[in-house]
Amino acid sequence: MPRYEEYGPLDTPAITEGDVGFVGMNSYLEPTSLQPGMVADSQNMVLEGDTATVRKGIDFLAGGVTLTYSAGTEQCFCSTIFSDPSSGEEFIAVATKDKVILWNDDNTSGINIDYPGSEVVATADGASFVQNFEKLILFRGASKRPLEWDGNHGAPTDFVVKTASASGGGIACPNTDYGISFRNRLIIPQPTDSDYTVLMSDLLDSNNFTAADSQFRINKGSADFLVGFIPYQEDQLIVFFRNSLHLINNIATTSAANVYEITRQHGCVARKSIAQSGPQTYFLSDNGVVVLSPGVDPAKGLGVAISKVQGETIPLTRPIQDQFADVNYAAADKACGVVFDNKYYLALPTGTCSSAANKTKSACTAAGGTWTGATVNNKIFVFDLLTSQWSSVFDYPAMSGSLAFHVDDWVICSHGSNPTKRRLFACNDTGWYLMDENSTDDSNRKIGSSAESNTTAIAAKLKTRDYLFGEQGIKSFKRGQLGASFVSSDEFTIKLNTTDPDSSTTVLSYTGGSTEEALLRFSGGRKRGYSGNIELDVSVGRPSFRHVQVEAEGQGLNARREVA
């Protein structure tokens, strides 16, 4: 006989699963297949240092400058950074109808630089800036001469019309849409052949273009056209066409320059989407965001590895392809990107559906809804360069008396007189908005805090991956806990979402009573499902979430719905 008394089956042991931090978003894959630390959705959240925090608010800082959008006179048509090469002082420069306004922390009322005579800027000009040495050049399209300012903001004189006579033996700077300054040359698209041709000025002379060795016709005769270009390592220029990418080397000595084709697999949709971080170059293609990286070609240079550029086969946006499907590509040529504080911010026009349950264009149409694409960049997609993961998608409330908030240009400007303190600004036709400050800024300024007037609470959401607890059967969710940091008046809810059967239950509504870090415990209500996730919905404040854990009991396979 047995030595000990035998008992019946014990209670089903509890099993736990969760995440000890949050590192990136993948909304495209099945939520049950995501790796620990990945979340299924992140809206208006920043995933940084394994912590999820509500994004900062935005702050309109053009209030000290006279800007009357409704009248059109003071509408901002384009923006850039102007840096004084002698003092290092930086300004945001915006072009209005009849003047350029310079603004920084020390000149909050702005410095006005008038245009000469009856010269104006209009929407149809597609205006853009470039700084060339100490001068600021304003391009106004193919029908108007560029305007030029000498850069003396201490005793400012008016812009002048850039002379139509070359200072040397070539041709003068022609009318054009945009340009860059690189390797002591002004580089522009050739307006008489702008679909294919890159034109470079003589060294140290922005108004003399020697036709013999400064024109580069690329892919002429193909069904392609020039979109933009950007400097690349040392003495190279990456040239972006609509359906292909090319590289020009030896920019400093154009007579020795050569043109190479990088790829025809990708082309560039929007010139302003191009941004760089070290050797990586990011841009918007028809397939999503693509990154160009340096490679080696050992077949060249008699066995010596020669640096070249190559594009990734799979777009960076693959993990969020479902959300990228909502981009209105009919207006995506306006997209603009920037790299700031180890993040790539890409502002894009997206669409909305008349049915809230079907947000993407394809799903909306399939459900019989009406999908309306925005014509301005109304959302920002954030890619973290340190983790190589998408962090979140930002959206913004409407602005009183004008268009919804949108981004036409990005500008990075120093904060005060300290060049190590950098600020990210978004500019549009109504002015400029402070978006973020880097980690070196010790001002402790809370952007868009509740202490400021005319603030709107940020609605944010974080949805974890689906937890399977190592079992394929139905689970009964018992309890959970969330590590959070918050201040008084922060408000958020915790939801438990289950799959098969599908349900969504608010398990905790929380309002912070004081500033603290806490471990919040909640009941699962014995909700049953094949898998479950935790959704955090923030309505007020900027709480942070560090980790989450859920406890459940397995109930075997017999509760699963069977299909014959």
C-alpha cells in the first residue's frame, strides 16, 4: 500500500507573462508573434530607455511676430535655419509675401529683411531657401529671379535680386526651385532641363556656372525625373530621381567627376523627406521609408575596397505597413523628414475614414466608408535610430481659426547662445512651433504643460503584444500589475483585451493623486480568451510606463471553438 495518502488533482497553476520594458512598435505582424519588449500599437507615445512616455506637447512661439494668415501677407511660404558664420548665432528664417523674418530666443519680436521694390513671394513660387557662405538665397521657381541677402542681421539691408550676369565666363545662377551648398559650390537643378540635369557653380562663386564641366545629365530619355539631392561622405552627392538613385563623386573637381547608378529598385517621392544620420540616409519611396547605407565594392580599385552606397531591400516601414497604408500618396510629395536627437521624424499626409472602425484606405473602402486623404502633413512617424525600431505615430489637435496643425518644414535651431542646446521646430504657413528639445537642454521647460494657456490634453495609447503564456489553449485572466510613473492629475485607463472570444474591459481607471512611482495592481475579472493584451489609454498628462505583467490560468484546448 502507498506510504502517503493520495489526493485528487491540484488547482491549475497560475502562469505569468509580460514585458520588462518597451523598445519598439510592430503593428503589422500577428500580435502573438511579437518578441518581448515590442508593442502592437503606440500612438503619441515615445519609447525610449525601455520606458513608454506620452510625447511632449507643442508650443507656438511665433506669437511675438506679426503673422496674419488670413490676410495672406504674413503667411509663411518656406522656412530654414540661418547661421551667422562669424558669431555662430542661429535664426529661424521664414519667407512671407514681402519680407523674410529672422527669429530666435534673443529676438522674439523678429528681424525683418524686406524684398526689393515690388518683389514678392507667392504660393505658386514653391519658394525655398539655401545658405551659401554668409549669404541667404531665396529661390522662387522658374519664373522669378532668386533673391539674395548679405547676412548682416546687425544692420540689415534689403534682399537684392540676384544678378542675371555671370561674374565669370559661364552663366549666371538661373531661376530654379531649390538648391544646396556643398564643397564650396552652389548645386541646383538646371531649369531648362530640370527633369534630368544637376548644375554646379564654380568654386566659391554662386553666380557663375561653367557649362563645360558643371552639368550632369542623369538618366536623360528615361521615364524618370529629378527630385532632389543631398551631400554624402566627403566628396559625393546622392541624386534622387523619382524611380532611381544615383551618385556623383569628385564634387570638388567637377572635371574629374563621375556618375554611378545606385539602384532602380527605389525612387524618392518627396525631396524634403531626405535626411541623414552619419552614413545613413533616409527617404520616402513608393514602398515606404528606405535607408541608404555605405557598403564596399572589393572588385574596384585593384582589390582595394572602395566605399559605395546601397539601399536596403526591405523598407524600414515594413513593421508598421498597416499604418503606412493610410498615407495619402497623392499628396506625399509634401512629406518632410529630419533627424533630431537620434530619431528620424517623418511628417506625412494621412487619411481618415467615415467609419471609425475602418481606418486604413483599403479597409474603409471595403466597408463602404468614405476615405478622405489629407493634403498637408498631419501625422508624424517616429523611428528610433538607436534601437532601429519604430517608436510611435504622432497626431495633433486642430488649431483655432486655421487649418489643422501640420508640418511644412523642419528647422533645428540652437537654444539661446549655447550651441549645444538644440531645439526642433516645425514650421508651417501660420508660424513655427517648438516640438522637442535635446537631452543637453537643462532649462527644465515643459513644452505644452498645463501651466500654459490654450493647452489641449494629449490623447495617447500603448497596446502591448498578445500574451499566450506558452500555451495554445484558452486562459482565464486573473490579475496583473503595471509599473508607472506619474504626477498629480495624470489620468489613464488600463484595458484588458482578449482574443477568441474577443472582449475589451477597463480593469482600472486611474487619476494620480501625487507625484510618485507606483506598482498598480488590477484584476483580470476572470476574463477568458486564447490570448490577451494590455492597452493603456492616456487622457491627461504625461505618465510613463516601465513594465507590465499579467497572470492567468490555463484551461486546456477543449474550450477552443472547433471548425469541422
